[in-house]
Amino acid sequence: MKTTNQKTNEWKTYRTRFLVRAKQLSEPLIFIDILGREHRGEPGDYLVESSDGTARVAPKAIFEDIYVVMSSTHQHRESTVNPEIAASRKRTHTYAATA
């Protein structure tokens, strides 16, 4: 049990470690990832692509609580620093929706 004279830990500010690409779903989406896991999303949820190319669906409330969209200025500055990164981000992935 803590007493008032014990030193308490101070609050610290954290940020998400990884950058992701995401788009908000406008219609239901179901797909199977490369590991055979089924992902389901509803309109308003987000399709999230990690830097390793894996994809998942994040519920709207959770996604919007964790991630903050980066400004287009920052994205442009980041992509011009390393042309290889910019080229890799232009890849397009197709996620097959199942009915």
C-alpha cells in the first residue's frame, strides 16, 4: 500500500512507435491475410497497412484514439529524404473482399 510520503512515478508522454498507412472503409470488407487469418471491417473502420506490408482492420473508435493523421507537408518531407522509401510506399496492394 502506498503512503503519501512514497515517491510516485511521474506521468510521461508516449507516441505510437510505428507509422502506418490507413484508409477508412466505406463498405464492409472481409479478407484473409497471408497467415490465413480472417479480417472483417464495417463502414467507418480502417484498413491499416503496416510498414512490413501486412494488413488488418482496426475498429474506428480504437484507430482514432491511437493514431493521428500526419500532415501532407510532413509526409512529403519524409518521402523526399529517402527516394527508396517513397518508391516502396507507392506500391499498391489488393485485398480481396469476400462476400
